Amino acid sequence: MIADILADTTGRMDRAVEAAKDDFATVRTGRANPQLFQKVMVDYYGSPTPLSQLASLNAPEARTLVVTPYDKSALKAIEQAIRDVPNLGVNPTNDGNLVRVTMPELTAERRKEYVKLVRTKGEDAKVHLRGIRRKSKDELDSLKSEVGEDELARAEKELDAITRSHVEEIDEALKRKEAELLEV
């Protein structure tokens, strides 16, 4: 029973860490990266559709991203959706066949803003991990009558170790992203 709770907790925390890393990837650095547009939703015939389902994305140059739509009629909607992405500051150009996005050079001030944004995202991810830990601790506490106190104490120590390792994983990803952002 305890092993099931801890295994479930580990799985949920692993998914939370992956979600945090994906979230970090959506914050732009000086380079063009197709992951920046991972969460862009395009209004395609009245329904929000992920950009990755409507077009192929590739980066032929360091600061240029080319979006080639599968359906040419969605070109305007794709261009508008990219223009509306917050914290990106790009102005896409449309040549009738594809959308070309040139990333502007990041200023020192803008880099610092992005570092703050990434730190906020990292803190949100840690809060989510602590919420998972709290829920699992409650589940363990509900087993108090079925298992001994020693087993419960051992399980709580293991839960703390699992939580600590996942928080450290988020901190590592955060440090890598900050270094990437501050690199000129």
C-alpha cells in the first residue's frame, strides 16, 4: 500500500518536472527554437488548434524560424497567432507560402525580465511539487490505523527524499535556462 502511494507520487512528480522543463523551453533565448511555439494556439476554422498540428517549424538560421503551413488558407491565422504570443516581441512576415519569423536581438534588460519569468515558472513548479507531496502525505496519514508508526515514519522520510530530488531537478533546469538566457 505504501509502495503504491510512493510510486504514484514519483510518477506525478516526474510529470511535473517534465512540464516545468517544457515550460522553460517556451521562454525565448537569443536563438530561434521551434519549442518557443509549442503552446501557440491558432484559430483554425473557429477552433483553437496547436500550431504544430497546422505547420512544420524549422530553424534554418540562428535567429530565423520558418513556419510552413500544411494548409495555405491558414497562413493569415498562423501569422496572427504568432504575432499575439506574449513575451516574444516578434513580427512575422508572410510571403504567401510560409511565415518567416526573425527573432530580434535580446537587450540586457529583456534578458533580466526573462530570467525573472523563468524563476517565477520554477517557483510555480516547486509549489506544484509541494502540493503533490502534501496530498501523498495525507494518503499516508490515512493508513495510520493499518500500518505501524515505524513504517509510516520510514515512508515519510522516503517521500521527503523523493520531493527533494525532484526539487533539485527543477533547480538544475532553472540554472541551465538562466545561463542560456544570460549568455550573449
